Amino acid sequence: MTPAPADADARRAVAPVICYPTDALPAPDLARYDRALERARVTAQIVVAPREAATFRLRAGTFFRISCPEGSQVGDLNLFDADNPDERFFSGKTRALHGTHVSTGARLWSCLPYLRPMATIVRDTLDWYGTDPHGGRVHDVIGTRCDPHTHYLLSHGGQYHHCCHSNLTRALVGEGHPPAIAERMVHDVLNVFMCTGFTADTGQYFMKASPARRGDALTLFAEIDLLGVLSACPGGDCGAEHSSDAAQCHPLLVEVLTPPADALEGWSPPAPNGYDGSHGLPG
């Protein structure tokens, strides 16, 4: 190890600065969304089987609720603009703006160059959890998703096809995309109900058993027309391992809730980001 310089403590003591202050971001009108949700009715239900994934479509101005109908279960969520699959959820920028874990009031942002809210979290039955003694929190945007390529590396050549990455790929193939294209469409996820953090000593990503129980739910508002893809993780509550047929797994339920036409009067979907795209290049 390199010897510490004389001013090591002073360097470490420099105060941190928030990279992206969010004061200038347009705040979601949660009171309006909540009133609309109270008047909404369930118009579709999609059951995501254990160790599988399913797709669902949403019109802008509707809600979707992801819940645990039988028991604790982690889900990996991808989102796309329903009419433009090039616009997809950007977990990295969502993390930079809202933190490593998201809850009520946080928005799920789309990738560059679009960079606009795709969905807003309006209710979270696990918002009480906060930060536990290990530094764990719920609903993370730091984990990438379990995948068969990493499984191959860590299992000395094991072939496993129910990793969330593969589940999401198969679901997109079911939407009509060729397998090779579908795999490239899969992107870093919102880990719904997953409890994660970083170890204090080594900074390693950890998971622990989700605090979700039967009936727990995360409810989001669709800011634009969406294609959602949700995988019921093969790790179940992710308290021991993932990419496993040994873990106890449960289904997930997605409910689409549609409010009456007048419930969101005056609201409109956000436009794509207004940057001119020139990047300082001539012409």
C-alpha cells in the first residue's frame, strides 16, 4: 500500500458536495396523482410467474402497482417508451438524481438524449424501512440484474437460464424482438422490493432478505406511454442467493389502474429533453 501523505487526514476531511442538486427539477404533483389514484379502477392484471418475466403496456396518465400477492419476492423492472424502444429507463441517472434507492416522490428517468421522467413513484408500503443497521435500503437502482454471463464466471461454467437478464430477454422476444436484439434491449433495472447496500469495509454490493411481505406494493404513475417488463427474480427474497432453483420464489402481480378522464385535467406528458444536440460541433 502507498504510504499516506502528511496531509492525508485533511484530504479525507474535505466536505462532500451533492453532484446534482435537484431543487431546479420540476417536482411531481403528488397530491394530484394521489387524488387521481383514489378514483382509479383496476383495468388489467398481469401475474408474473416465479423465475419468469412478463410484459405490460400503459398509457400515459395511468398507474401501475407491483405487489407481492403470496409472499416476499424481489422483482427486476425494465421500462421503455411504448412507441420507441430506444428510449429506456436510465438507472444511473436516476441514481445520480435521487440516490441509490428510491421511494415515494422519486422519478424513473429515461436514457440520453431523451432524459425525461418515465414514471413517478406515488405510493410505497415499505417507505417505513429507511436505512437499517447494515446500511441496507429498499428498491435499489444500483444492482444491474442477475445474468447468466456473470453466473457462468462465478459458478465455473454453469449454464442457468432463469436469471433476470434471461427472463427479461425471453419476455421481449415474446413482444416480437429477435433474441439477439432482445438481449441488447435489456438494461439496468429498478430492483423492486430488493434490500441492498454497500459494506462499510470493502464497499462491496450486498443483498439481504427483503422486508416485503404479502400485500406489500409499489405504485407508480406512467408519465409517458410505457412498455414495462418485470422479472420475478430466481433469488426469491434475495436473502441467500440469486440465480438459483433452490430459493423459495413467489409470483408478482402488476395491476394497471386507470383514473377517469377528468382526474388529471391540465396534466400532460413531459416532453423529451430540450438540449439542442449539437455538442459544440460545427454546423
